[in-house]
Amino acid sequence: MSRPIQPPAPGSGSGAPVAAPAVPHPAVPTRTGNIGLGIAAAVVAALAAAAAYGGIMNAIDRQAGYAAVGVGLLVGFAAGKAGGRHPALPVVGAAFSLCAVHLGQLFFIALALADQSHVGLGEVFGGAGAGGLSDIWQEGAGAMDYVFLAIGGFAAFGAAGKA
């Protein structure tokens, strides 16, 4: 028969090394993100999305809700991916998405005026300017124009928070 062997108790002088108690390390603060980089990415994405949104509307000759969602997703994703998990980036992405959808609508008006007048886009911007295009937009804006603005902002807020 075998007898169970009892290990020596710590500090009994057996010469066996005793493990030191674990020392807790201070927690490393989590990085919340770079808001400046997120804003820069949102601006670039907003300008590119506005041009694409205006071009799509000109090609199909009407507004498309899916395109407004795409603008919001692009701007929000760019802000969130480049800026990290900063808590202000969803709001920044939503604001820039609203601007991008509105700029896309103004670009659509400018493209339509250029097509109807058989002039270049530069002449439309030079003659009407941003204020003139905005006045034209305000005269013809309906409830759906504001819905598309809201759709883009909502999509950007969600995309920036999840990116």
C-alpha cells in the first residue's frame, strides 16, 4: 500500500521557493479616439458623398432614400473608423451627414440648371452662387427633402457609433 505524501508547509524551512503574492498593476486608461482625425475624415467623406449624391439624383432625376442612407453610412463610418470610439463622433458624423445631404441636393439643382440652360457647371455656380442655389432649394423644398436630411443624419449617427 502506498502512503499519501503531504507537501511541506510554507515557511517550514524545506528550502522550496514560495510564490510571492500577486501585485495588482494600475489599469491602463482606454484610448477614446482621436476626434480631430475623425472630423477630418468626416469632412472628406461628406464632400465626396455630397458629389455622389447629387450625381445620382441627376442621373435618376429624383431623390432616393437609399442614397441618403448611403451618404449617412459613409460619413458616419469614416468618422468612427478614423476617430475611434470618441463619444462626440456620432454627433459629428450626423451633423456632417446633414450637411452632405443638403450639399448633394444643391449640387443636383446646379446640375439640373446646367442641363436646362446648356451651360457649364462653373457658370451656374458663378451666376447663382451658393446663396442662389440655396434660395432655389428653399422655394422647392418639401417634407420629403427634410425626411432625406433626417435619414442621412440618423444613419451617420448609428454608423459612427458602431464603427
